[in-house]
Amino acid sequence: MASLRTRHRWTVLGLAVAFAAMVGLVASSVQIYNLVCRVTGMGGTTRTATEAQADAIAAQGEKFPIITVRFNADLNGDMPWSFYPVQREVRIQIGVPQTIYYRAINRSTQRVTGTATFNVTPLQVGAYFDKIQCFCFTEQTLDPGQSVDMPVRFFVDPAILKDPDGGDYKTITLSYTFFRAKDQAATPPQASNNGANSTSLN
């Protein structure tokens, strides 16, 4: 009888541990998915890189083809900003870093903190689109009426030319969508413009 009770206790304990593990897996699944996307470029998610990596490509001394990169900007429904690319498109040499700017303007009478999601199309290009600097790496806080130019520094990895479809990628579109930061109401917003140039419309 005591042996049966012991088995029941171990069974209940095992089920509790399994349940806790499942809850933990569900809670972390979004973070794991985002990490996998950033590393692999899956689903049009861009990768991150350093200036040293870009310099290593330049040191090869090879001249790569020109490609067109277009820029798109959207806002979530309750985001009281104007948001748009300063340049609609650029023609760049593959492997050569380029810096462009997006402009955001807080049209409300309150301080607003936003966070940006992003992707590139065609989706397969995400594995070859490397960002060195981006406003999307951190939250951005704008005072009422404030305008800010936010940099994106990137390059297209020459490895794209070894992709079986690489020759068909003539144009890449980089898209951002700004949302209100979910924790804005819980914590006092702090300016975090990631080196952006800002002005006030007040």
C-alpha cells in the first residue's frame, strides 16, 4: 500500500514538472522564434552585422552588382505619429554599407514611446540583408510635436549571389511598422533615439 502511495506521489510530481516545462516553453516560444528568425533570416527577418564584417567584405576588393532597395513605413492603428522614409529607394552596390533615414513625428500632445517591427521582401532575402545600425534595435520616445530622423545602416551580403535565385533579386523592400510600446504605461518613458537627429515642432 505504501509502495502504491509512493508511485502515485512520483506520478503526480512528474506530471507537475511536465506541466511547468510546457508552460515555460509556451512563454519562451516567441523569444525563441524571434531569435531563430534573426539568425537565419527566416520569414523576411533581417540579420545584424558589424562594421568589421562589412570591412572584411570590402577588403576582398571585388566589385559586386548594383541592387535597388526600397523603403516602406506603416503605423499601427493607435500610434499617433507620422512615419515615413526620407528616401523612397536607393541603388547600392552589394556588399557596400549604406545609411538611410526614416522620419517620425509625434502628432499627439503626450510623450509617446514606440517600438518597430520589420521585415524585407522577397522573404528569402532576409538571410542576406544585414543591419549594422537601426532604430528598431531599441524603443524610441518622442515628446509632443517632436520630429526625429532615425538611421538605418545596412548592407546586402554578397552571399546572395550564390543563392540559386540570387540573380532574380533585383529589388528589395525594407518595411517597418511602429507600435506603441506595451510597457509605456508601466514605466516612465526615456529618450532613446539611438543617435538620431531630432527637432521639435513646438
